[in-house]
Amino acid sequence: MTPTEFEILLLLAESQGRVFSAEEIFKRVWKEKYFGSNNTVMVHIWRLREKIEDNPKEPKIIETVWGVGYKIES
Amino acid sequence: MIFIFWILIKVSDFKPFAVFFLNHIIFFTVLVSLFLVLLMIICFLLFTNSKMQYFEEIHRTLEYISKGNLDISIPVKKSDELSELAFTINNMTYQLRVSIEQGKNWEKTKNDLITNVSHDLRTPLTSILGYVELIVEGKYEDEESLKHYADVAYSKCKSLKTLVDDLFEYSKLNSTGMKVNKIRISLIELLEQVIIGFLPYLKEVGMEYRFFLKNEKINIDGDPVLLARMFDNLVNNAVNYGKEGKYLDIELQQEDKEAIVRIINYDNPIPQEELPLIFERFYKVDKSRFKYNNGSGIGLAIVKSIVDMHYGIVTVDSKDNKTIFEVRLPFNGLETV
């Protein structure tokens, strides 16, 4: 796991149940300005899921809240 | 009148008429009253006769209609209550005729669906049976062919499952009790989330996705799970048919009261004459030409159902090696006039 992936995991795990949008994740982990869409977050979420989920296509740990963001359920 | 007076004069036995009249004043009063009543009845009959005839006509037609002849209509003559009644009856028979026609169409669609489903279910099932039989009866030459048989059976099983899942989804969407849980969501976020699921596949087939945003934030009211499913189907369609085209483009923009999403793939354009049929269930563009096609043929029908539920519009255009699926969704998720 790369440091960035770990940071994302940490962010979500520290506030379990809270939903983080891609924009919020980007701002808190990369600490840069976010413009509309950013595939960096998408790619990292996928890689993270590949590493920790049994089936990354049906994630159970890092859940998708459609149209809102991602969360780790407590 | 003259006749009556003549009789009266006769009856009065040549006495002066005035004396006779005064003596029989009550008789005269009654006589005149009777005459007036008679006159009224005649007038009434004359006046209502045409109405009665029209009424009879309505009655006869109604009887005819009640026997199941819905093609007939009652002539609307004047603008009175009876004509209004006739107009309403005509309207009613028309509505009945339409709904009967609709019922017949539904019946036909349902039968077609069952025929298609049975066919689509039987084909992979037959082949699974065949391969599994070979395995069970030990009719394979070596480990490699055994593995091949198992692989084929497995992949057919998977496509069978896709078909059954899609069918279930489709019938669920089209049942009347289906509820749409609308909340405010970010369309960009949703599309990104859908794309994430395709990242490994895109990498595998060497495709690249590109986002084109005209606006930084587009929020709409919609059912997030249904919309995710809808975009998933569209993207799935685009990567299946466009994998030789290198790019998967997603354009997002906002107009007056709606959000517009375009999902574009290149290569393998859909023939113009097939475009209008593409959202019908089980329609697959010329199966032989697309050997990679693993869709169930219900995917785009599901897309249409979900877009309809959000009072949106989905269209497709395919030309110059470019296929564009465009979804327009009203922001508030309400019917737009």
C-alpha cells in the first residue's frame, strides 16, 4: 500500500460512517485545489479496493454512496 | 273554433247567445280550459318529438355498443343536453377502444418477451448441459480439454446469470409499485463512481476515458442507485462496442433546467436503421458482427425505463465512427412541461 492510499484509508476510517466526496478526499489528502473532476482520486480508490476488498467490484469496506462519496461503515 | 261556436249556437236553441253564455259561464270556462290544455299537449308533442326520436337513436346505439361494437358513434346533432350526452358516450367508446387496443398490445409485448426470454435462456443452457455432460461422462481427451469444457460452461453460466439478473431488474422497474427514492446528488461524483468499476477493464482493453465538464458542479434530484445502474449500463455498452476506438468520452453540461450527459465511444457505429430500435428490450445490434458482445439485450431497455422514471430523455446518434448516447435529466426530477 502506498502512503497516499494509506492516507485515504486513514481519513475514511477515522470518521467511520461519514461520507467523503471525491473533492473532499482530494483536498484533505493531496492538499491541492480541486477542479470539477479528478481521476487521481478514482484511480486511488480503485487500487485501495483491489488491495483490501475480497471483490473490488462489489466493495464491502470502502462503500460507494452513489452521487455523494465514499465511506467506511462503522 | 268556429265549429265549436256553431255547435254552441245550435245547442243554445236560437236563444240569444249572450243569455245562454251567461247562464252557462262555468261550462264555457271549462271548455276553453280543456281546449287550451289540448293545445298545449299538441305543442309539447310536436316540440319533443324530434328529441324523443334522437333519444331513441341514442338508446339504440347504446344497446349496440353494449354488445361490444365499439366502432360506432352517435351523431352529435345540436348543442343541447342530449347532444352533450352523445358526445360523452362517443368519447367513452373511444377511450374504451383505446384501452382495449392497449391491452392487446401489452399482451403481445408480454408474449414476445416470454418467447425471447425462453429462447435466450435455452441457448446458453443447452450449451452448458452439453459441456457438463461431456465432463460428467468423462468424454475428454486430456486435462486441457477438460479445462476448456469447464471454462465454456462457466462463461455460459455467467451470461445466463447476467440475463436473469437483468430480466429481474427490468421487470422490477416496470412493475407499477416501483418507488423512486429521489435525493439531491452530484452527477459528476456519480459518474466518477460508475467509472471506477470499469477502470481495470478499460486498462485491459487499452481504452482511455476522458471527462469533459462544462460546469464544475451539477446537482440533480434523482434516485442514486437507479441512476448509477443506468450509467453503468451505458458505459458498459460503450466499452463493449467501442473497445477498438481507444477513447471513452463522457461529456457533462448544464442547460436551463436539465443536466446533459453524453457517453461517447468510437468505432463500430450503429447502422442508422437500427437506431430507433435500440432501446427496445432484447434488441442487439446484428449479433454476428460483434463477437465480444456479452450483453443481455435488456441493458438499454433498463436505461430507458430509468430515464423515463426521472422524466428525462435518452437518445442515441451514431455517425462518422462516433456513437453518442445522450441523457437529459431535469434538475428537480419532476415532470417538465
